[in-house]
Amino acid sequence: MSKRQRIEEEVKLLEDRRKALEQQLLHENEEEELDESEVSSGRSSSVDSPSESESETDTAPSEPKKRKKGETPLKPALLEVLGDPEASRNLRLPINSKLIECWKIFMAKGLPAEEKEKIFKRYQVAEGLDAPKLNEALIPRLPEKTTKKDAYRQEVQSLISLALSTLSAAITMINEADAEDGLDEKVFTGRLMDTAKLLAEAQFSQTQSRRACIVPVFDKKLRQTLKDTTPDDRLFGTDLTNLIKQVKDTEALFDCSSKRAGNFKSAFEKKTPLSAQSELAVKELIKKGAIVESKKIKNQYLSSYFLVPKPDGSNRFILNLKKLNYFVKKQHFKLEDLRTATRLISEGDYMLTIDMQDAYLLVPVDKKSQKYLMFKFQGKYYRFVCLPFGLCTCPYAFTKIMKPVANKLRSAGFSSVIYLDDWFCLRDSFKECELNGRQTVRLLQRLGFVVNFSKSSLIPDTKKKFLGVIVDSECRTLTLTDKKKLNILKMLKKFVEKDKCKIIDLAIIIGKLVAACVAVEYGWLYTKILEREKTLALKESNGLYRGLVNVSFEMKKDIGWWIDNLENSSRSFKHKPFQITIFTDASDTGWGATNGEQQIFGSWEASSLEWHINYKELVAVKLALENLCDEMQNCSILVRIDNTTAIAYVNRMGGVKYVKYNKVARDIWQWAERRSNKLVASYIPSKDNVVADRLSRLINPDSEWELSSKAFDIIVKNLGEPEIDLFASRINKKCKRYISRFPDSYAWQIDAFTVSWTDLFFYAFPPFILVTRTLQKVREDRAEGIIIVPDWRNQPWYPLFLRLIEKSTSKSKAFGSSGRDHIREAFKALKVPTESLDIMLASLSVSTRKHYKASIARWLIFCEENSLNIYKAKPRDLINFLTERFRQGCSYSTLNSDRSAISLIAGNIGEDRLVCRFLKGCFRLRPIQTRYSCTWDVEVVFNYLESKLESSEKLNLKQLSMKLVILLALVSAQRGQFLAKINVNNIVISETKITLVVTEFLKTTRPGMKHPILVLTPFTQRPKLCVFNTLKVYLEKTRLLRKSDSFLFLSYKKPYNEVGTQTLARWVRNIMKEAGIDTQIFKAHSTRHAASSAAYDKGLSIDVIKERAGWSKDSKVFARYYNRPIVTDSNDLSAVSLAKKK
């Protein structure tokens, strides 16, 4: 049968069914007409005529059109009582007053539980009258609270359903009563009474539901009062007003308006403090003279108050001046905080903290203004005569008051950071820090301030708690206190179990987490989703914090991150140079990136072409990091971007406004988090990018400040000409080469803080806001140059500036030179031909010249101060110079470097007998400390490789790469540079051995020295550790991945590029760590010590060890580390190292 035939047949069946229904309805109508005539005749004979008033309002009763077969029709009397349900009736019903009183009791207090249970057991709900149940398919998708509310409403409906059933049963009794037997009045009345009780219970349930919706809106104290009332004609009783009058502060409790500003709870939402606590707090303020009792004052301003618990268990009295603060003019000012402190702390600095007691209460308020700082307590008026907690201008006023105090101390060289009444003092030695604290306390006490010695920590230490965070100057880390961690974790674990919460509770959580971010690495990343949900919820609730917000899965996921990471979290403030710089850009059609060596690019898909350019720039950063830096771990990465929006999203770890932008930024930082990397995004001019930058160039007026040319010329004449201007623009630059703070196509670089200053003799006139950061950068990079700062002695950076001046050697032009010129002049003095000078200078590597630069510069200053010829000094002059350096704390190694550098330009005076004797004395007084006092057992790593990475053929590329590099490092005992420079073209493979020759220039390369060779043979005793087989497997697996001419080791991820020494070192550390070696103590380079020591322990000749490890025959380095009996043996180093211990 075709589809069309089936449709025609179904239409025919429907038509037949319609005709049958029409016939049935026609038959029923005929029966109804007959019934109506019977009813009409019955009414006229058996029912009295109604009164005139009733006849006007009553309508003729009518029976429903449909009836079941065999059913007894309703009697005329009942039909008359029922009437027409569609007609309007407004009859005054005569009801017995006792019945009304009975029902009112049940409606107000509800049915007793046992009475309700009896009724439900006595009757069964009639079929068809049951309350509809919730669909089972929807239950798993609904919140638990929603299902509970629905269950409650269904219970109320069940009461009504049972009431309808009992009422229907009673009516049925009347309808079916016989004339002979009559009506059983007891049963009939019982059913009517049960019906009324059920309806009264339903009324009671609805009353309680209405009260439950209204009560939570009010304050807790009023909430209890409302719960204690009994409903009558009014929901909370007619006597509610009198009850409210008995409650203290009635007006404040009823102030439910939503007038508020800012992200704070309103006074109405604050918990009213207990009277005993409030009384204690008020008495304490009176005792301290902070408040005085007052009469009513004209134009006074009364505020509410609340108490905030303090860490010591007491309470802080807060005057709620929120509404008053709206009319108070606020001043913008800078608070010193942890960021200020971390920029001033040097490694190993000693610190102490000072806490001032009741600092605000010591600052008086003008009498004319005291009327605005009033409150009412126990019927009495009080006013503050000093700064109260709660006034918005108090931090500004107190900070300004402390400025002269700080000026006095900082001018004397005492470093400190002041956050309101908390002082953080620091210095580079125990005694100086102790003196700093003692002088600070003495000055504060002399000025009338009270020092809280119980909260202060006056014993200097390298680890101190400041502003709730533990500052460690040795590890250069910030860590939350254990107590704060536990409090936050407790709050988070409770919050994560909720499906909904109040917006104010979410805001409190966010505030706690944001405050903790200063000591939690990557913490900012996991607050953005919470911030967005809070913002959207506030928008929906018209800014009311009492509204509700759904706790989404994404929110719970971020809270889970905090729960998992908070306990062991910390944040480093140690400066780390950038290990790699990548450049990214995006256009309408594609994206591109480079790290200076590799270049990657791609096109946008059709669906991506409509993306905004800002979004494309952010995606380009993500793609660049994933492709160019995927192997980097624990590194600082600089990302150069020509889009300010992308820069903001990277540096701020996301944003709140745009979800998709935040998602990409989140992906970027989670990538960095997995590898323990740090990212910094910085602007780059479009001319330096692969794709032209389409953004406009920004100019900030602050960058156009400059020193007058006359003043600059005087500086240059006395201190030398700088190489570069760090904070300049095309208009005000003082050097040909300059760095701009903002996009500038003519600048050498953008953002001076993203480049190293170590080898630059710079000139810097930074904006005042960047002075602290500039001094920090000078100290961290050990840079030398000219810096212009204002003589502001009250600034926190001023003591650091003084110390840098004391250490500075910028009195001469010495540091303006790289040292190359003086070496060149020294060669000239030795009558080296001019055309040969460059060749002579090439004998010194760049690293050597950099190493000698500082030594030569200090020697030049010493010679100028003592009127000596720098090229023709005598041995006693060198001894005087070295003695001065020794008194400055220099080690033997530093003094030896100074001697070598000076010998290069001043003749061979470093070999003088007296100079050598002097250095020998320095060595005895300050002997060299070796890095390792012991080494690790190579057998530990070998056992790990045999158990975890046994079969080379079955390993993936990552595992195979790491296994090969650790085996080569141990069997060769060579440096990482040797392994990184092995070229596949210089690998010769035969059946019995593999020969590796390194032809690249190495650190140990010397004239006449042969290229280092490593011969690998099969190791049958322990085949799972055979480096011969492992190398062959590796070469086969990477054969199709490498270029024709490449180094041995490739990255194990696309695009499979060559890897350098750092990557190999990281692979070695990973294997060592997984094997159980403490990589905090032993670095990748320790494989040389471990391998050579193991070989010597097995009896291998010390000469063979020196040859294989790259030490010269005359070298005493190995002997100094491992003084063992020498046994003549020429066995292969790899075989001896891998042999099992006896």
C-alpha cells in the first residue's frame, strides 16, 4: 500500500468517527429535553415558590450535559441548590457563629497532626480528583529547592482533593437517600465536618506560605517578632503595630528601601549587634575618650552602627556612615601596600612590623563637624570627637598625617612601608633593621602615638607577616597565613555545596579571593567567572544584594581550583629575566608569530572571518604560545603584541565583559599554569611585526617631560655620555637610541621594563609613579647609569635611592664604556699593529668581555682617585685595590676575576709573587664553597629506567627522548652543551659501535684540541639500559621528522624543531625527579659529578675519566671532588658506569 493510500484510508476513518459522534450527541440532547420537562413539572408540585428577592438573583438550575449510564439523576431540590455555576451569586449565608469560631481556630493554628492523620486514613481521594504529580523526567533537571517547593504545593492540593472527595460523598448521600430509611445525619454531618477541616487546613498552609515569603525580607530581630504572631484578619495579626513598638530601633528595622551605593551591605542587611556586645563597645569608646554623651543638636546626623570581629576576639565599633559618605568630598591618594614592599625588599633582607593601637582615635575631629558623627544607644545620644571607623576620608587624612613622620625616618635612611597604622621596616642586616624599628617606635611614642607591642613583631627576621601575608625575603615569596587559608577553605567548601546563594554571599567570597590573589599564583584567573556572575545577578536584581544567584557548574569548578590549590599556594616576587620573546599579530585573513628563529602562520576559517580584530589578536597569542613555547617550563615569556585589548586581557588574566575573550585568555593562562610559566604582554610597533599594525599611535603627555639641555650637558661632562634614554619619545629623547613607554615607530624598544639593563649605560628620567619600579629594576639587573628623581624624602623609595647612590661608581666615566676600548688601548700600548687589534680582541669571547667589564671599570675609578696610570700600575697598587675589594665583602673568586681583568690591560702584574701571596691569604680567610658536598647514586636512575622505561621500541617519542638524553649524559659525563651540539651528519653507525663527533665550538674548545668523540658499544649485561640500542631506535623514529642537516635531539611535539641546552636540562631533571632524586639540590649538570664519581668508584682510571668528561690531563677539578685510590684500567666508561654494584 502506497503512502497516499494510507493517508486516504485514515481520513475516511476519521470522517466515520465524526458522524458517529454527531449521532450520539443528537440522542443525548433528546434525553436532556425530556429530563428538563420532568424537572419543570416536579418543581411546580413539590417545591415552594421562592421569595421575591431570591427569585431575582437565582437562576434556573441546569444539569450537566453528560452522565454515565446507570447514574441516578440529581433531584430537583439539589439542582436548585447547585444552580447555574456561570451565574453570579452574592448571597448572605446564615451560619452558626460556633462553626465560624471553630473554623477560625483551625485556619489560624492548623489541624492537629493526629486529627489530620485520622482523616487521611478514613477517606480515599476519589478517582479523577488527585493532584497532578510532577513529571519524573523533569525531576533530575530541577534544583532540589524547586522540587521541595513543588512537593509542598502538591501536599496542599492533596488536602483540597480529599475535601472535594468527602464533600462529593456527602452530596451523594442526599441524592441517594430513600424516603423510608431517610438520611444518616451522623455520617452525613461527619463528612461535612471533615470537609471543612480539610479546607481550613489548606487555608492554614497557604497562610504559612505567604508568611514565609515575607518574613525573610526583614531584619533578623524583626523576623523573630513576625514569626511569633498569630494570623487573624491580618496576616501577622491585628496587634502587630503594638508589638513592633516594643522592639528597639523600630525605624531602622523597617527601613527596607533599596537606596544604596557601592558594593556593600546596607545598614538594614547588617546584623544588629547584641546589646551586651554593643554596651561593652560603647563603654570602651567612652573610656578611651573617643565618644562623649551629647544632647540633641540642631541639624545633627544620626547613623546606625555595627560591630566587626577583630583577630584578638574583641569587636571593632563601626559607625555606618554610608549615606553620609555619599556627600563627603573624596581625595584621590596612593596607599603603600605589599607591592611597594616587594619592590623594596632585597634577597635576605631583615624585616619587622609595628602596629599602632587605636590610631584613628588619636586624631581629633573639628567640633563643628562632630554633629555628623552621632548615634543613639539605649535612648542616649553620643558623638565621636575623633576619627571613627566608617568615614570615607579617614584613610586619606591619616595617611597625610603620617607623611611627615615617614619623611623624618626615610631622610635618615630608614626603609619602611606604611599602610595606615601598620609599619613594615626593613634593612639588609639584623642590627640595622633592629635600629630602624627602635628609632621608628621611639619617634611614634614621642609624637603621642601608642604602639601595640602585643601585635607588633619587633625582632628582625627574614620572614614576617604584613597585612595578613607572610613575606619571605630569602625565598622572595608571599604566602597566606595558615589561619587565613583555613578560613577561606571553610567558606569555599560550604559555598560549593549550594545550588543558589545570595548575591551578597558571592560578593564576600569574591572579596576574600581577590584579597588572597596577592599570595596565590594564577589566582586572578579563577575569579573572573565569579565576578561576571555577580555582575549579571546584580543587574537582574536592580542592584540589590539580597537577590539570589544560581551557583553554576563553571563557578563550582573555579571554587574547586581554589580548594585544591590554596593550601600549598604562594607567589614569588623574585625578578626573573625573560627566557624567550615571541611576536604575534593578526589580520582579517590570518595570523602569524615568530620567536626570532621559527616562523609559524595560518589562515582563518570561514566561520572565523567575522571575528573582531581584537579577538583575532588574542587567539593569535594562544596559537603562538602553543606552537612556539610548548616545551618551556618554569620560564618567563614576553609576548609582544600590537593590540592594546589583547595586552589587557593577557596581563589581567581575562576580563568580565566579554565571555569569549575571557575564555581565550583563560586558555592562555591555564596553558602557562600547567607549565609553571609566567607571561607578560607588551606593546610592539606595527613596523616591527610581520603584518602591519592597524592601531593608532598613542601619545601620553607625561612622556614629554624632559631635563633641560643645559643640565643634561653638565651631567654628560661629569658622568659620561649614556648609550640609551630609557623613558623618552621622538620629541624629547636625549640619546640617539631611546625606549618609549608608548607606541613609537622611531623607538628602539617599547617599555623599558621588558628589556635587560645589565649591559647598558643608560639615562633615565622616569615618570614619578615609576620611580620605585625603576630603582627596583636597577638593583635587580645590577645596572649602571644616570637616573633623575625628585628630592622627595618622604617617599618609600628614597632610602633605596640613597643606598644605590652609596654603592654607585658613577663618579667617573668608567661604566660608560664596555671595557673593549680600554682593552684595545692596552694592546696599543704593547705596540700591536692597528690592523691586528680586532683580531686580538676576537680572542676574548663576548661573555669574557662582559665578565671583565665591571672589574676594569672599578680599576679605572681606583686609578683616577689615586692618580695612577691604569696601564702601568705596580703590584702594590693592585694589592691595595684588591684589599679594598676584600673589605667590601668580595669572595676569592671575585678577587681572582678582578686580577685576571686587570692583568689583561696593565701587564702581567697578576702573576707577581706578592699578589699571588695576597690571594692565597684571601683564599684561606674566605675559602671557596663547593656546590655539592656529595653526589647521587646513578643506580637509582638506572633502576627507574629498567622498571618504567624498559623497552625502547615501545616508548613514545617523549619517553624515548628523555631516556636517551639521561643515558648519554651519564655514559659521557659531558656538559649539556655537548649533547645539544651533536649533529646527525657526524654520527657513524656500524654493527659493533656508534661514533659521535662534535665539531661545533664548545666551552672547552682550545687551539690544537681534537674534536670530542664519544664511542658507544652494545651493553649486553643490562640490555634495557643499552644506549647503543636506544640511540638507534631514536634515530629511526625521528628520521622522517628531521631536516637533512640537524642536531640530534628534536622536540617531541610538532613541529619537531631542534632543542637547545635548556630543554635537554629540563628533560634530565624530569627523569631525575621521577626516579626520586632531589632536583631542588641536584641540577641537570650534576650528572657529570654522579657519572664520573660512579666510574671512579668502579675503578676506572682517572685519566680516562678526565678525557671522557672533557677535563684536561692536568686538571685537578676531579681530584678535588673525588679523592679515591687510582686503579689502572682502560675499560670503557659506559660499561663501568652501567655495571651493577657488587
